[in-house]
Amino acid sequence: MKVCKSLFALCFSVLIVFLVVAPMASAAQDTGKKIVVGLSADFAPYEFRKNINGKDEIVGSDIEIAKRVAADMGAELQIQDIAFDSLLPALDSGRIDMIISGMTPTDERRQNVDFSDTYYISRQVIVTRAEDTTKFKTMESLKGAAIGVQRGSIQQDIAKGIEGAKLSPVDKVSDIMLQLESNRVDAAVMEGPVADGQVLNHPDLAITDIQIPDSDTPMAIAVQKGNTELLGQINKTLATLKANNEVDKFVNDAFKLNSGESTGETAEQIKDKPKPNIFQIFWDYRNYYWQGIQYTLFLSAMGVLFGFIIGLIVSLLRLSQISVFRWLAMTYIEILRGTPMLVQLLIIHYGIAQAFNINFTVLESGIITLSINSSAYLAEIFRAGIQGVDRGQTEAARSLGMSYGATMRHIIIPQAIKSVLPAIGNEFVVIIKESSIVSFIGVADLMFQAQAVRSITYSALSPLIIAAAIYFVMTFILSKLLGIVERRLSASDQR
Amino acid sequence: MINVKGLKKSYGKNEVLTGIDMDIAQGEVVVIIGPSGSGKSTFLRCLNLLEQPTAGEIHFENELITARKHDIDNTRKKMGMVFQHFNLFPHKTVLQNLTIAPIKVKKMNTNAANKIAEDLLHTVGLADKSKAYPSQLSGGQKQRIAIARALAMQPHVMLFDEPTSALDPEMVGEVLEVMQKLAHEGMTMVIVTHEMNFAREVGDRIIFMDAGQIVEQGTPEKVFGAPSHPRTQDFLSKVL
């Protein structure tokens, strides 16, 4: 009982602290008309994150367009930052109303969504290391080269057309930069303005003279298939924008905003500016990391708390005399342990939304995934703990007239939990690290924030190293704290 | 008080009890002796259904406790049991070990349960250990606590399963002393033991079991003094 109580007290105090501290995403749900735009905010100048007056904001030409669309509809604009290749499932499942993310209408995409009129046509370029620009002068010279692209992008399709090219698709544009700088790829196919911004901040990289044939790529807004009403409204707004040449202006402004020219610096000055070191990046973006830490800890605490409760129930079913329960619990455990957590996350977030029309928020999906995933592991830990308690304990309790339930609750489970406490603590540590996958669906956890800092600073590596250091500090402190709790609990074992 | 008829117990093909009939009267102290593997512990554990009998009937206070629908938890409240390996709850203090069942099963309030527990601790001579944890006690102390724990439920009968077998020799005395006191107070007791002198002293009736059967029974004077069956004679000649 005492073990149980203090453990729950611990869990709840952690919980309450973060309930108070954590900035809940699901706060303030207003009643007015609302339009949700999905985009992958690492695609400057179309959409990117920028620290404006100390506040993290998503800006870019696509955002300006989105604002117009929303204004014309008289709706409030809400932006969701999602990995590029998760945008289509997000739209499909109705989590977002439209995608404005520099997306090119391809036939393949048209099968799943409807596209608006083209609002901008961009060019594609090949980026390589500065010293290699002489090597790559024509498309033919790229034959057999290793090429970096953003996964699921139109650039990936272009790269596929290069003979013998070895494609290396990654999630983030900053990852492509990292691949180039670390010699993992020879060249990268990128959107022209995106490449301009990157090259400006990476003096060791350059844009080649290669002209990619038929590479003019139109951009359009995607809506759910059959949503003609919304599509009509969007096209009307786009027509006005195009008539006034406003999209070009948006792109130009955004490029300047991104490259820093809007602050009065010239391209030369930016190139010569010393790159911030890792400590400076950490200090400048500490708010990002602090927010990320809160989300990560909140998610992990919730994951372990619910995982603990569900896991305990599943382990009891697993040990039940009734074979149906045993079978159910075993299936639950095996399936959850035998499939990757990322797959579980995507199924819960997108699959359930599609199949049952239940739309969890990203935070809810994250918590549910972490909870059920850890519950499967904790269930097996608990089972081992329960089975490890001497049979004589059950016999003694039952001989005193205690029921099976009371025996479990008061005698067996407290002893079992105490003996598996190190394993539970270990699971908590694991969860803190593994929670980083929720950034995939757009939960603003530590990993997500690190990615944001990467795309803002054009520094591909340092923000990740900072995140790694923070993860380490968190898990290290946690293991130490758990060690103290363990020692307290084992006080009754002293001879 | 307890009436056993045709009790059988097998594990797979191995028949451990081959048909036992026994009646135990109110206030009687029955001591069961016999070689290892004779089924005496199994028999004792069948009395409160820690082992489910394969066949036969057990009546306790005129209730058929082997009936399918019988609420065994209710019966176990009235049958205390003491184990060879004490089985104290290691995560609870001595006092909590004594009070948990009265509080959780009998829904007694904490003060009343504490009162009973403290009186019992006094009786077994361990009043000063109420706040200790089992791991801080010696074997003899543990077993005295285990007896007190069973008594805290105010049972009508006490079952002892080799209560001194796991103890160092110098600690056997203190446990037997407590049991003797209990017998003198008129408690109905069924004891499985290897302590022959103790059996002779406190037993109203001695039962000698071998190979899953009752071979011989009677007063201590008769069984120890003039055993009639050759197997009893053989066993006693080895242990006495």
C-alpha cells in the first residue's frame, strides 16, 4: 500500500507540475469559423520558422497566401506544422482543411486530393559543394551520383529521372545540407529560392549551372477530394492575387526576410557574418528548447502514468484464469511490442481519424501512442514481478480470508512493484528518449524544436547536439532520482 | 467441528491422499505425525482448501465447504493457519501484518484492530516489535508473529503446518511455548509436526499418517507408549 501510495504521489506530483507549466496545445478552442492550413515549415522562403522579436513564428510567402484565403473567407487562420510527407494523410483524414506548402500537383497526388489553380511556378536547381561546381555542369555529369532530396517531394521525382542516381531522401531540408557537407551525397535537387537561402548561409555550398529540363514546377493548394466549395473560394482569392502580381511580391519579401536582407544587410554581409557557435545557438534559442523540454517531460510523464495503469491491468489479465482474457492480453502485448512505435503513432493519428472519424489532437495522439506502447512493456515487467512474489505470500493472505482481489491489491502487487521499480524507472528513461518520434506528427517536443532551430539558424548539426545534451541531462537526472526513491523504498528490507 | 469424509487428493497420477476420514471436536488438539511425503501437510492444506481435494467431503461447523458454491473466503476467516516458512508480509510492519486482515476482511476499524493486535503481540511476548519489519526479526520471532497474525482474525480453529521445521533449534522452544499456551486456553488445533515430545505433551489425539492414509490414531499414551501397527513402531523407533 505504502509503495503504491508513494509511487502514485510521485507520478501525480510530476503530472500536476507539468499540467500547470506545460503550455497545452488544446487550450482555448474558439467557436468562430476556422480554417486549418497544413504545411512543412522548413521550406524557405515559402514557409519557414523565424524568430521575430523573440517569438517563434511561421512565416513565408505561402503563409501570406493562406492569410488572404482565410481573410476572404472571413475565417480565422490556424497553421499546423507537419512533416512534408505526412501532409497528405493529414488532409485525407480531415485534420487540416488545406495544404499550402509549395506543393506541386502531380498525377499521383491528384488521385488523393484536389488542387487549386497554380499560384506560383518555381524553378529547380542542383546544389553541390562549392568545389564541385566545375564537376557538375550538365545533367549527364550527375549520372550515378548520390543525390539528396526531401522525401515525398517533387525534387525526389526529378532525381529519380537521373540515370543511375543513388537517391537519399530525408525529412528536412537541413538534413540535405548536412548530407552535402558530410560528403554523403554529391548533389541535391532543390527548389530555386530554397537553395538560394541555404547557399547564402552555407558558404561551402553552391548552386550549379545545370539547367534541369522541364523543371518548372507549379505550386498549388491542395484540399480534400470533392471539396469544391472550398476550392472555388481558394481559386477566387488566387485569381485576385495573381492579377495584382502579389505572389511574386510575397516570395521576394519572404526571401529577404529569410536571408536577413529585410534587416538592411546585404548578401555579402550575411556571407561574411561569423557563424554562431553551439553555445550561442543554445542561448539564442533557449525558449525553443525550454518549450520542447516541457512537452517532452509532459508527454513522457503522461505516457508512463497511463502506461503504468494500463500495463498493470493487462498484466493481471495476462495472469488471469480465464483463457479469453489471457489470450487478449497476450495479443495486445505481442502486437504492440512487435510493431514500430512510429507505425503505431501514424495509425493512431491518421488511421483512426480516417476509419472512425475520431480526430485526436497531435498531443493526444502522442500521449495515447506512448501510453499503449509502454503499457505493453510494463505489462511484461509487472507479470515478471507478480510471478516473482513467493507463492507463500498468496497462501498466507488467502488463508486469512482475503479474496483474490484483495490479496493482489494489498499483498502481491505492492511487493511486485517494489521489485520491478528499477525496470519501471528504466522504462521512463526509455520513454523520454522515444517520445522524440511524436515530433513526426507535429507535437512541439524537444526534437521538434531542435528541428525548428535547425531550419531557422541554417546550422544543421549544433541544434541536434544541444537536443542530445538536453535529453541526456534529463534522463541522467531521472535515473539518479529513481535511485533515491528506490533506496527509500527498500528501507523495509534492511536487516 | 471439522468432519472429513473420504478425502482424496492426487496430482496427476500421483495419489497423495488415498481416502481420509476424520472428525475433530471443539477444543481438541490433534497432532499429525508421520514420515516425509506421507501426505500430512497436504491433508492440512486441504482443510482450508489451499489444496483443492480431488474427492471427498469436508464439513466445517456443519457447512459443506467442499461444495462448489461455497464461499471459502468466509470459512477461512474462521480457520487460522501457520506456515513452515512464516510467510509474513515483508512490506508491512509487524502491526500491519496483524491488522491487515481484520481491517480489510472483517472491515474492523483501525483502532479496534490495533487494540487486538497489541494484545496479541503482548501474548506472544513481542509487544516491542510492533513497528519493526519482518526482515528485522529472528526466525522464532517471525513465527510467533505469524501465529499472532492468524489469531488476530479470532479464528475458531488453528492449523499449524510444521511450524518449527524451518527454525534454528534454539528458537523452537519459544514457538512451542506460545502454542502450548494456546492449547491450554482451549483453542481447537490441528498440528503437523516432527516435535514428538511436544506432540506427546499437548496432543489430545495423535494421528500417524503414512502413504496418504491414517495408519493409527489414539491418545499420546497409546500411540507413543504402545503403538499397535508395525509401521508406527518402525517410524517411532527412528525418531524417538
